[in-house]
Amino acid sequence: MSVPASSASDARDENGRLLRELHGVTLAAIVEYLQARYGWNGLDERLRMNCFADNPSVKSTLTFLRRTPWARAKVEALYIETRTAELTKK
């Protein structure tokens, strides 16, 4: 009987938590990680949101994302995708 290979959706962080569950990860930490990884211009290219293009800051981005569920979902999905790729590459 063979053991199925773990899929990207089963990727876990350094603490063993499933990335797709975002357990213990704050929205601020997600935004800061993505901003450090891609920069504001890179985030705007990937997600096309004014909060990344028009005078961006962590504070204004967090305000927008907390009020806009569809935008928050896109940012969280990018975080999961990026972290999964980073952790499965190791």
C-alpha cells in the first residue's frame, strides 16, 4: 500500500500548522510578509487593488482589507500560495 504524496494544500509552516488554515497568522503579518516579498508594485501587479497602487502603507491596506472581504480573501490566497511554494521548495 503506497502513501499518497502530500499535496500543496497540505503544506505546513515551521510550527507544523496547515498554511491554508492561517492559524495564528494575523492580517498585519500577512500584509507585511507580502510587502517585503513583492513590494507594493509587485502586489499591485498581482492583485490589482488601489490600496497597493495609490499611496500604499500597511495601515491603509489593513483598513481596506478589513472592510472588503473579497480583497482580504485574495490577499490571503496569495499568502498561502506564496508560503506553500516557499515551503515545498525546501
